[in-house]
Amino acid sequence: MAQLIVRNLDDDIKSALRRLAEQHGRSMEEEVRHILRCAANQVPAAGGLGSRIAARFGGIGLDQPLPELHGEAAAPMSLGG
């Protein structure tokens, strides 16, 4: 088993950990192990940036898919003149 030393822990954090440990009937060391175990086992956010953008704007009512523009030259913008 590995060991981990945490330096410069604020006193209020240590006090909160001690209270949590008491509430859960654990030692402070076991409480920290439990917190770290839960944090490490959380499911990571799904996908990368594109997936997160698609999820945020999904269902906004597009009637048809957007066209793919891979390999096409960009057309110059008209500034009206």
C-alpha cells in the first residue's frame, strides 16, 4: 500500500475532516481514504470539448444536419460596398 503525506493543510480543513470522521464512526485516516476513494472512482465527464458543446446545444431544433466543410476553401466575406 502506498502512503501520501499532505503538507500545509489548513486547520479548518483538518477540523472538518475530524468532524466528518466522528459522524461516520471512522478514524480521520479512514475518512480521508474514503473521500479519496470516492473521488478517484467518479465517472469522468463524458467526451471532449466537441461532445460537451453538442450536449449543451442539443435539441435546439435544427431541421437538418450542418454540412461538413472539410477541405473546402474559405470564401471571402462581403463587407457590402
